[in-house]
Amino acid sequence: MAFNSAARQVSERLRHVLGRRWAYSSTHQDRRYDTGRTDGAAANYIKHKYKLHRNEIKGKRLWEIKANSREVMDQGRAMIGELRAMKGAGWEIGPMTYTSAVSVFASYGLSKWAHRMLEEMINDDMEPGRETFNALIWAYAENGEVRGIQVVWDQMKERGVQPDNITYNVVMMGLLKSGNKHVAFRMFELMKQEGLVPDVQFYNTLVTACDTAEEAWAVVNKMKSDNVHPDQFTFYFLMKLSATTGDVRGAEETLRQLANYRVMPTSAHWTILLVAYRTAGDYEGSLRVWERMKDAGIKPTGGTLTELFRAQEMEAVRLQKERGELHEARLAEAHMQGYSGDCVKSAEDLETEAEAEFT
């Protein structure tokens, strides 16, 4: 990979701060590390400087950065250039640093680059551990590249590294993204044969793979028999299965079930209930959900307001058609279809908000 001018500039800047303390600021807290040129310090530096997080990065959403391949490639090259400069300056570039680099490329969706980092690690006579392999499998899983997952899985086995819950969970995610649902469910049985105990994250992955609410509830019942307690994310996806088909009764019943499982509802649950009423074309129901949400003391999010406004637009179109204002209704529908891309983005933002609330 080319050591481009951007990487050189980054490396020159790095040479002036080698050996000093550096600060990484996040939206939640300030983390400070004493560099010291150790493997751990190098790993922390690379991870916090380059890894993409689900929150906004430099004013952009994660999906916006991934969509800009040029920006992603430039960031990747800059990181490789910085790693080489650090190695040349006497830093200890060990397994932790290589694992951080693999994780960075996974967050960029650059699976081939992540695999090259693993190969460089092996060429440097370092034995990759489970964490490194899990990060690499994640890189392929993000893209749904089943062949790449299989290659890494075989490599892992050949080197005597045993998969854990995280490994199986990530492999399942990759299989589901590639449409291999039945293979993903077979991984569940294989995991239990290996003596591993599925946790709630693993079951949540199974729930997201279900096509119907009935199928998802069967997974939840399996959770209960295995003494695994469903969490907020479990119920969010259960409600989503009903909401996307306009099954208001199913979504409402699932919301009521949260109390039976001692799970606190969040704004994400109420928002997905709004989706159910909007999909069913029940504008009055959407307004009632809004009032119930306020009465419950739940603060609405951007996704909540978006769903309410979309319900309002759909109701306006319905009324125009009812009054015979067909021209205005067609214009309104065209306006709504013109924002179909924004609707997709708002759905992605809703998923992001849900993840943020449940972590």
C-alpha cells in the first residue's frame, strides 16, 4: 500500500510528539495515555485516532463515511503510514497494536486490508490470538463475505485458537447479512456442541434473523428455557417485526410484555410503536402514542419526531384523496417519495439511537 503524502504529513507530525503525553477526547469522556512507546500505548493510539465509532465522526454519520470510499482509503493509508513511522521510531509494534489495526480496518469495511494486517503480524513472528481473529472475522462479517469468514475460521483452527461466544456471534452476523439464515441457525447448535453457553447477545442475533413475530417469540421461549433473560434490544426487535407489518396489536402486546420481564421501555420502544401505527395508517393512534409517551416521562428523540411527521404527511395524503383533491394528493405522494432516501437514513438513525440507548 502506498505511503502517500497524507501519511507522510501525519508521520512528520507524529515525530514531534513521540514520547510525550497525548489526549484523545470523546463525546463521553477524556481518556489520557502515557505513550511510552510500548505495544499497549501504540494500540491505544491507533485505535482511538483512527477507528470509526457509531456516533458522528467529524460531523458525519458512520454510513456517510463508509459511503465515501476515497475518504476511507485515505484514512487507511494514513494509518498504515503512521504505523510504519512508529515502528521506525522505535515503538514496540506488537500483537495489541496489530489487533487494533485489524479492528480499525473492520470499522472501515476494508476486509482485505484487515487480513493483510494479520499476515504482516504472522510475518513478524507474532502469533495472533482469539481477539485478533475475532476482529478479522468482524471485518468480513460486516460485508457479508462468507468465503472470507470461512478462510479466517480455518486459519484460526489451524493455529489452535478456539472460537468463543464473540466468534460465533460475529460469524452468525456475517451469515445473516449474506442471506445464509439456515446456516446461521446451525451455528447455534455447533456452539452448544463445543460446550459454549449462548448469552443474550447471541440470542438477540437469532431474533434479528426471524421473519415473523411468532418465530422470534419461539427464540425468546428458548432463551427462558436456557435461563437467559431477554433485554431491551430483544424486545425492540420483537416490536419491530410487528411494527413493520402494521400489526399494532402485536406491537402493543410486546410493549406490555416488557413489564412481565422487568425490562424498562425506552424512547426506542415507543418510537417503534409509532412505526406500527403509521404503517397501519392510524394517525389518531400515533397521536395517542405520543401522549402516552409524554405521560410516561419518556423524552422523544429525533427518530420519534421523524415518525410522527411521517404519519402526519400520510394522513394529509389520505384526507386529500378522500376529498377528491387527487392532484394535490399525487403531488404530496411524489414529495414523500422524493425523500425516500431520507426515510432510509431516518431508519438507520433510529437503529443507531436504539443501540446507543441499550448499551
